[in-house]
Amino acid sequence: QVNPQYEGTFLFDNDFPALLKDGPAPSANPDPLFQSAPAYGACQVMCFHPRSDLTLPLMSQSEVREVIDKWAEINTDLGKKYTWVQIFENKGNVMGCSNPHPHCQVWASSYFPNDPAKKHRTQREYYDKHKVPLLVDYVKKELQKQERVVLQNEHWVWLVPYWAIWPYETMLLPKRHVLRIEDLTSAERDALADIMKKLLTKYDNMFEVSFPYSMGWHGAPTGDYLQQDNSHWQLHALYFPPLLRSATVKKFMVGYEMLAQSQRDLTAEQAAEKLKSLPDVHYKSQNS
């Protein structure tokens, strides 16, 4: 198959989907140790730009805004049918990205994946106890402390979370209570494009390399949950970069960290201070 000539984003079905729209259901098993359930879904790929050499920080702000609008459209469309729509980007060979053309993936599933399901439960528990969404409360306190905030604008905050594990792990959150990416106003989408360009520029400037990471969006669940109260949720994006000391030295989650507990190589405050100190102009522009 040959893709059409496109000028902006390009969305297509994954040639090797992990989830299928239909298929046989597993047979019932009375043994509690061997339980299975049906898993259906859809897997898509979205190219950010027709040029294969343009990553998000090198695209214009209006082009990044197009990506955001497409994310919102995808979440709305697949969310009508599926419980969870996971938009994510694996960037760089070290993160297992096999296609160098800048792109993201979408996996929409009929079931609630483990990590979002845990967030659904814990955020609801916090909301029931404190009468405010956990991450809305958290952002308010981080803005007061200013210890881990890297960047902010009128509508968004980029910070190193207090509980971060990866060396330069960060979190991007709206200042307003927002359930899903499609709920963002036009002004919030423009502000998101602005802060995304700036944060990804700082990442690239860390070691003057196209900074690898896995990132993704988490928001309120969809499908049948669209008819339920999800006020405890807050939209947020997560960035998990592996690089630690240089463009070739990465953190390994092995040994004690796989068997007992994750360990930090630097504190969240140190990571935030390092990111804040990096130039706002991309190194390719500085060196040109």
C-alpha cells in the first residue's frame, strides 16, 4: 500500500495491530488461577508531518496544534465505542521505535488497562475524601511550592512529579479541571502547542540529541463511562525519557528495581532545576 500525498497529519490503521475489532472469546475456566476475558480494540498510527526529518520541537506551533486537534478527534471518535483510548509516542531507537518518521500510536481497547484502572480507583478515593480532584489539588500545591515546576503558561504546567522514577520524567497538566483532551478550548490547545514545543526543545537540548522517550495521554475513560460521573479525573500527559548522563548512557530498570522497588538516580528537584536551566532555543537553531 502507498499512502496518499498529505500536507498535515496522516492517520492509518496499524498493519500489525495488537488488538482486533472482533474475534473468538476465551472459554470459561473454573480455576481462579487461569482466568481470561475478551479483549477487542483498534490500533492506529498517526504521522505528525509529511517530512520525516521533523520532530515535534522542530515543527511550527501551528503544526503542533494540528497534531493536538487530531488527538482530540481520535479520542472522540474511538471513545464512542471503546472504554480506553491510549494515545502514545515511542521516540527513538532506544525506546523500540522501528519507524524513524515522527509518529504516535493509538490503541483503543474494550477493557480498562491496569494502570489507568488503578488511577481511576485512586483518584476517585481521593475525590470522595477531599471533594477535589487529586491532580487539580496537586498542581495547585506544586505551583505554590515552585520546587519542581519547569515551565508554565496561562493554561498549562510542565513539572517533574514528586514521585518521578525515570531521570527526567515529567508531567504536563492543564491548570483548569479538564476530563479529556477533546474538552480543551481553542486557547488551551494553542497554549498546549506552545508549551509542548518548549518542553521538547529543552529535552533535545539536554544532550544535544533528538531526545528519546515514551509519552502518552491519560484522561477520563470513554465508552460506557461517557454516561458516568468522572469528575475525579484530570487530563494529563506523561513523559518517560531513559537517558541519564549522556546521549548514550541510559537508566536501566533491572535487578533491585525489577524485584523490589524503583530507585532515583537524582531527585525530582535536581531534575527540574536541570531542565529549567536548559536553553529555550533548539540546539539545531543555535548551531545553524
